[in-house]
Amino acid sequence: MPNISTPRLEQRNEQPCVFIRAHVRMGEIGPQVPALVPKLFDWVGLRGVKQDGPVFFRYNVVDMDGLMEIDVGMAVKEAAAGDAQVKAGVIPGGTYLTMRHTGHPSELMEATGAFLDWGNKHSVVWRKQPRGNAEVWDARFEFYIDGPDTQPDMTKWRTDLAFQVEAR
């Protein structure tokens, strides 16, 4: 069982961000998506863009049997102009259900399942819409509080799950 905190509702303000979008199958996430993080850091470093939060993965489209749409991004202090590689956008403000996972990233699928189950048992209304077999989420984030630059022991990494919900 993954090491997770009790989920809680919180209000978050909108934040500008930059991101690289990937379209991958479920089994390609591990080999392809984390590799975009250094590209994002290179891009912000070359342009002097100031980071204002941890790296995140935003799951826009979840399709376990098809293509997932995932953004690899970070909040920035001020809105930045994107380009062909890196896009500018926002982390939407609103009500989120949040939970912290502490442990190896390989446990995140199980932790996310427990998080979704908790929300469903507590009548949480997720901000998502169906599209065929896929789910299109308004705002479904994994914020990587720790990484190889801050914590070499991956079993101690902290990841915050934050999924936007309908306000109660």
C-alpha cells in the first residue's frame, strides 16, 4: 500500500505556467514523459523565465487503451511567451482535492487509484468529461515536490496529486 495522506479540499489561485505536451500510450509514459523535464529546464534557463513551483505532469486526456495527453510543465512567476516546443498557459484556479504521496514514483498509479476511490466514496464531483473511452480532465496534476536534484532516494520522493473538483 502506498504512503499517502488523507485527501483534502483546497482553493488554489490561477498561476501562469509553461509546458511541453506529449501524446503517448500508457506504457510509454515512463520512458518518454520524464525525458521532457530537462528540455523544459533548458528552455526556461535560456530565456531567463523564473520558476514558481515544482515540476508537474498534467493529465489532460486519460485513455488507458489509447493515447494519453500529458503536459510536462512548471508554474512561472510571470506569463511567458511560448514557441513551437514549449507552450504558455495557466494552472487553473479553483477547488481541488489534494493528497500527498511519499515514495517511489512507480507507486503513483496505485496511489492515484486510492485517491480516486476516496473521492468517489466521498461524493466528489471531478471536473472531467467523457470522450469515447477517454476522460478529458479540466485540471488533473501530479506536482513533483522532490526529484533527483533534491532527494537522491526515490523512496522518499513527495508528489502532490491535485485534481480539480466542482465547488461544494
